[in-house]
Amino acid sequence: MAISTSANAGNSGNATLVLNIKPGIAVISQADIIITGKVTDEKTKSPIPGVSVKVKNGTTTAVTDENGVYKINVANEQTVLLFSYIGYDVQEVTVGNLKNINVVLKSSQANLDEVVVVGYGTQKKADVTGSVVRANLDDFRNAPTTNVANLLQGTVPGLNVGQVNRAGATPSISIRGQNTLGGNQNVLIILDGVQYNGSLTSINPDDIASIDILKDASATAVYGAQAANGVILITSRKGAIGRTRISFSTQYATQKPNIDLKPMARDEYLDHIKYLYYDEAFLAPDFTKPNPAFDLVSKVDASMKDAQGNLLPNDFSWYDDATKTGSIIDNQLSVSGGTDKINYLLSGSLTRNSGFINNDVFKRKTIRANIETKATDWLTIGLQSFGTFVNEDGVEPNFVDINLMSPLILPWDNNGNLKINPFNTNVVNPLLNYQARDYDRHNYFFANVYGNVQLPVKGLSYKISFGNNYRLDFKNISNMYDANLTGQASKENTTYYDYTFDNLLTYNKVIGKHNFTGTLLYGAIERDNSYTRAYSTGFSRLTLGYDNLQQGTNRFAISNAWKETLNYQMFRLNYNFDSKYLFTGTIRRDGFSGFAENNKYGIFPSVSAGWDISKESFFKVNWVDNLKLRVGYGVAGNQTTRYSSLANVGVSASYVFGDGGSTQFGQQVNSLSNPDLKWERTTGANLGLEFTLFKNRLSGVIEYYDTKTTDLLYSVNIPVITGFSNILTNIGQLNNKGLEVSLNSKNINSGQFKWTSSLNFARNVNKVVKLLGDLNGDGVEDDLPQSGLFIGQPTAVIYDYQVNGIWQVGEKIPTGYSPGTYRIVDQNGDGVINASDRAVLGSSAPAYRISLLNNFQYKNFTLSIFLNSVQGGDKSYLAGNTPRLIRDDNSIRNNYLSGIDFWSPDNPNGKYPRSIVSATLNPPLFQNRSFVRLQDVSLSYKFSGKLIERMKLQNLNVFVSGRNLATWTSWDGWDPETNQGLTNDGRPVFKGYSVGLNVTF
């Protein structure tokens, strides 16, 4: 098939078309207009072959030849042409009265012009010399979750975010391994320039514009003493210049366990009791043939029989009664806009998350006001503020007890009242928690007021900011069944306040190709906390609950408070020459009231450099668009908790002096002071390579780091003759080494279809290098096995007995063990199993983490699929996971999770132990937790065209999404990532589906 066209030379107004038509070819109308032109690169000015030239909302397409020239037919002058090519921004051009349209495409260059937050300022991505990464939020905003931290899972190499299994919960967060033993292990959170110690659950995810992660010491050193565990910088949204935007979004999501795991029903439960009596239920010698004389009813607990001694007929699911399908309902509304003088953002949200366990409820209301105004040519002032009001009223039933309740027993008596002790033991009915009157509220208030002054000296500016965090926690509860069924009521209040006062002086100077930026900081932080709890027990009635504590027979009060202060100074110099050679030097000095008298202050320097190799005249590699090498070295700190360097005094026993005397409470010193306690110091080197290849078709970052933490804060045992068992001091050394890779590819960018991928990989190796030193003078440093610390091993080392199968009926079994108990490896071969047979079995830390995001776009549809994985190999990412049955009253009475592969004589290959008597030693079975998870899937459709125009909308988008839809793992139990196995105290991770709408007026 072919169509050839030719234009009548010299006629610029009309075109005469010569058509060679073959079957199946559409005829081009005489009215069609021929457009020709050339497409070139903005930077190199060279032609670009293979550029797609397409009529918008049409099917006509052309492609540029080897000279960048194209020719295309359009219907009229209102036609819009789309020019697209991998590695370049798409450009739209309206034809109008033009017949020759030359287009210059701009390379997207992997967003090198993107501005990232680096701490006390911003920088172009191309100029950054430290390890700073901006998280991808856009592809995950539709995920059914209430906490912004959940959106970060697997999106940034080196940033480790865990799963949650409670409504509204915040997951665990760490960056690049464990850098401390006894110090603070929390990542530092900076919200709009202010240190934020509140819960991330208080921050509305829709209010967040960006999240930047500082990973290496050269980047985190600007925060000095609190930055050894990495820094997360959260920036809230602002209004944009233009007309007022009113945005509304709504979402409904379901939540249920991602695995179908429940306690045993009636038949399996009774079978489990029979196998606990296998020595009677089956015939000797091999106990595999049923014993017809065995009476199961006689073995069942009396609480499960009627007055005639028959088994109760019930098959009741306590699990089903205490759970449901959870849900998330989330509604967001914001109004934003601005002019060249003022910009504003006002937002509010209503969120309700009902977990799958009854009364596991999280409700959140938020309101935000961000306002910035250019008051004069030299003064800009602004306010960033929000209030969050969290309601977690209600007490869920004890999930552990729910899982152990027998299906033969009902929670109610014949009169419909809840049974107090269903087993006729001290185990109370877990549904009694429903009777609690619970008021559980958390109110968060944040405000950062700032002013930015352009001083008379060109390039010199001064910024002053005053950030405030205020939190009120109320926990009031009463329940007639608490305090050993005597009734208890309490009121508990916590008040927290902190302020951050920063003074920032910035000077920019350009001299030819030399660019200097100096930053000088002086700041102070103060934190105050006050706690009070009043409670009573022994109530004859609880009509007024916690509002009348004086009705209780026994009344108590507890209170405490603390205060801590910090001040700091920082100087940073950024320099670049011709945007080719980059340098950053930082020095920060921190003081903290919690440190010892002799070490109140610490100094934390860093230096980093970058070299944009691709800008060198000698670098002529056509397929390399950008290549930057950077290296950094710096020191960050970690502070201890307040008062830990001081001798702490506590209340001792009470005394009565003399007959009829009053009770007096004594005080005693509980810990020794250490006036030489000092900061932990984490020194790290980072080497990074950033690249963009094949006209931005492939881009990425490869990083290697090596950190060393010394002066570790650790509680060391001391001779009891001192009157104390330990003292907090500085010891040892921890090392972390790692490799991180991030790759982004544009696989297809053809016409209406686009496919991009993002791959992240991270590996961290943690090792204890030093501990207490050579205490014996033998030249060999001793391990601390009682603390699980070994020289040359990771802090997450597993030191225990090694299991090698299960003892079988008929085998020669050593004393202290029986059929159905684990066989323990005799490591030293002395024929005796004792503490000397423990060995290093591996580590609970993962070997590596890897994730893959695929994003597909076709016309107005967008589909994203995100796979996340944590892998451990043979010796890593291990955890104990051992449901164990030993015949006693509790094992016979209690229920267990269904389908567990317990050992029995007729199931000799069973995985988990079940025995008549307890073994001398009962070590756990360590299992690998490696998994691959289909973590997020989202399909959205963005409306365009006449519908949007008629409704006068700026945007209309609908979506469906899913989270944690599938998990592939060999781990047994609730979930490998949360380390929840087959025991009754586990909880599931949620699988959810959502549907939502985003609209902007």
C-alpha cells in the first residue's frame, strides 16, 4: 500500500495532490493541507530522525527522516500537531496559516532541572553533590492507605519502610541499616523546615508536594547530632500563580487480610486434641492405627461439655464474630491560587479507616492554611500551618485470645449475657472489651511563620522562621471487667510542645563561570512534655465511668514531665564552576542538654564534590547524554535520651515510722551518672554515578557507601558490688556498607502508547567491628553473646540452637527429649546438648531489596503496576516461626490456627513439633522471610475534550487501585515482612481495593 503526494511548485496557497491509491488506502480529500518542516535538538541543533508527528485526537501520523524532515496532511488550520520522541518533551503546535513548521525539541535530561530540597535550602538536581533522592509520590497517590509513609515502600533504594496491620498505623522506617546499639534509631523528619516529632499519621498525604530523602553523611551533616539515621524532608503544597483552583477527591477502599488464615473449626479442633493423645488414640508400637477404645470426649475440657457430659454441639467462629471487611473512606477538598504578590492554599480532609478487627477504627480530620505574600520588593512573609484531629475511640477484642477460644464454646450464656470466663479459667472473654467506654483522641497543631528579607547587598538574603508543634493526647477509659473484674476507670492526659527558631543568612555570588552560595545558620529547639494519669479500681458500679473516679475504692495518681533544649550553628559553602565542577562543604556545631557535663557540644563536618563529565570537551560519547560523578565524606551524630548521663532517682519502698505513724516514701539512686558520656559519631563516605543514556531513554544512579559509627551508646554491665548492674557509656564500632542502584527507562514512546519502568535495588551489609576491647589481655576482643553481639557479625545476628528434623517414634532418643520434639545439632560433638552448642545461624536482616514499577499510558488511560521484594538467601532475613504443641491443660483447651503442619506418628515429616511432654530445650525453627509482593496496581482515566469544556473543569480523573494483592513467599503464617508467623499473637497485613475520583474546577 502506498500514498504519494506532490505540491504544485510556486503555489504557496493551495496544494495539488497526486494520489496513488491501492486497495485498503483511505483517499485524502482535495481540501487537505500539506505541512512540512524539520525537527532539531535544542542543545546540539542537529536533526532528529524518527520523531513521531501526529494529528492530535486523530489517526494521521508521519515520521521524520534521517535529515529530521517530515511531511504530513492535515484537515484544516485548527489542527494541532504533536511532536514526540523518546528522551524529549512532547511539543504541541497549532497549524494556523503556516505551511512550514520547524520544531525544536527540548531534552528532558532525566529532570536535571528539577529542584530538590537539601536541608535549609534547595538545589537543582544537576548541582547536588550528596546522596539526595526525591521520592516518587505521583504513581502511588491512588493507593488505599491513610499514612504517607506507606506510599514510600520500595520507591527509594536505601529507604526501608515496613508494612502495617492496624488502622491508621505508621510503619517502621529506616535508612541504610542500623547505625547504633543503644542510641536513637529514628529517622529525622523535617516538615517544611521544622523538625517534626509528631506521628506521620497526623499529616494529610494530599497536602504533601514532595518528599526528599538525605541518605549519606555529606547530605545529612547539615542536621548534625540528630541525622545519623538519615533525614526525610517533607514539603507541603503551595498555591500556584493563576486562577483559583478548587480540587476535590474522594476514595472508597476495602481492607481484608491478604491471607486466608483462621483458627480451627470444630472438626479440626477435636482432631487436634486426639493427636495430643496419640499414645492412647492410636495403637502401639508405631501409633498409626486408630484405637477403637479411645474416648475423645473424656479428654476434652469440662467447659466444652453439657451437664450430661456430652460435647457441646457448637461450631462457633470467634474470629468471624470479632472481624469484618475493613474500609477506608477518604475525602479531600482544597482551594489554591495566587498572583505575583500572594499565593495561598486552603485544604481540609475527612478520613475514616475501619480495620478488619472490630473497634480498630481510625478517624482523622485535617485543616491546612499555607499563605505566602510578597509584602514589599524586599520582604516575603509566609505561614505554613495545619491542625489534625485523630479519633481512635473504642477497644478492639484481644486478637490473641480470639484465636485461642474453642469453637465449642459460645461467648454468651443462655440469657444472652457475655460469659466472663468461657473456659472457667482466668482467661476472660475477649469480647468483654466491647463493654469499655473509651475516649482516645490526639490533636496535632503545627505552624511555621517565616520572613524572607532581601538585604541591600546584592545576592544577600536573611530568613527567620519560628516553627511550632503542639500535641494534646487524651486517653479516658472505663470498663467494669478490668482490674480483676472489680472495675477500673482512668483519665490520662499528655501535653507536648516544641519550637524551632532558625536564623538563616544566604549569599549568592556569580563571577564569570564561578558560582558561590554561602549559608549561615543559627537555631535553637526546645521541647516540653507533661503527663498525668489518675485512675481508680474497685467500683460497685460504673455508671459515670471515668468522669467520677472518686467512686472507686482504690485511687491513684501518676505524673511526670521532661524538658530538653538544643542549639546549633551551621555553615555551608556551595561552589560550582561552569556547572561542571561542583563542591559542597558543611560544618555544624550542636549542643544538647541531655549530654554529659563534659561533652555538651559536638562538631559535625562534611565535604562533597561532583564532576559533570559529559560537559567536558574531550567527552564525545554520542549515546551518553549526561554523566556525573560525585563523592562525599562527612560526620553525623546521634544523641542519647535526656537525663541519661545523670544519676536517676526513683521512689523506693514505703515505710511507717512508729505505731500509728503515717506512711513515708523513700527515694534511692537507680543509676550511676557518667559525666563523660558523649555523642555517637557516624562517619561515612559515599560514591555516586549519575547517568542519562540513549537520548534519555535510560537514566539512573549507582551509589556505594561505607559508614563507621563509633562511641556507641550502650549500657555496659558492671560489678554489682558498686550497687548497680550497668552504666550507660560509649563503646565499640559498627560498620555499614552498601550498594544502591536506581534505573529509569522509557521503553516505548510511540504515538498514543507509552511504557516506562523504574527499578530500584539496595543491599546493606552491617557488621560489629569493636565492642568492649581486649578485656583479658590476650589480644582477642570478646563477644557479648548474652546481648547477641559478636565481632564480625551483624547486629541482627541469630545465635541459637540449630534444628535438624524431629525425633521419631522408635528412634534412640536422648534423655530430656521425646518423639515429636526437635532434634538439636550437637555442634561440638561431645554427645551433650547444652549452651555450648549454640551457633551463629544467620541474620534477621535482608540480603537485598528490589522493586519494579511499570507505567503504561494509552490515550487517556494510565496503568501502573508495582512489585516490591525483600530477599534473604540461605543465611539472611530469617526469623523464628514455631507453633509448638506440648500436651498440657492449655494445649488441650486452646485453639490454634488452621492447617498447621504438626508432627504426628502418621505424619513423620511434619514441620512443627507436637509432643506429649516438654523437651529440655525447645529452640525455634528459623525460616526465610523472602517474598515478592504485588504491592500496588492502579488504573486511571483522565477525561479530556468537549466533556471537560462543557463542565468547565481543569481536570477530571477516575481510578481503581489495589494494594498488597498477592504475596509469593515460602514463609508460613500471616506475613513475612511484619514477621507475623503461625502463632496466635500474629496479625495480618491488609489487602485492599479502592475506587476514587479527582476533579479540579
